[in-house]
Amino acid sequence: MHESACASARDLREQAGAAAAVPDAPQTDPRDLVARAYALLAQETEAWQERQRADLLPGSGR
């Protein structure tokens, strides 16, 4: 019985160690985050430029 108790305790420790090694959040490649940030900035720049052009049109109220 002592051997089976030791084996059970060892199994529990191994399972706990494996669970601790799994991160809560998925790992994301930082390059992917930077690429997405650049894409968002490009979209915002385009939208800003469109607003600027609309403000310069005759009858825009400015």
C-alpha cells in the first residue's frame, strides 16, 4: 500500500506541474501584434484623411 500511495502522490505532483506549465492566456507572437497595430494605424490614417478632404469640400460648413 505504501508504494501505491507514493505513486499516487507522484502522479498528482506531475499533473500539478503540467497544469502549472500551461498558461492561462494563449501565447501570441509579438510580431503579429505589431502587424495588427500597423494595420489599425493605416485604417485610422485613411479615415482621418477622408475626413480632412470632406472638410475642405465646398459646402462642408467650415
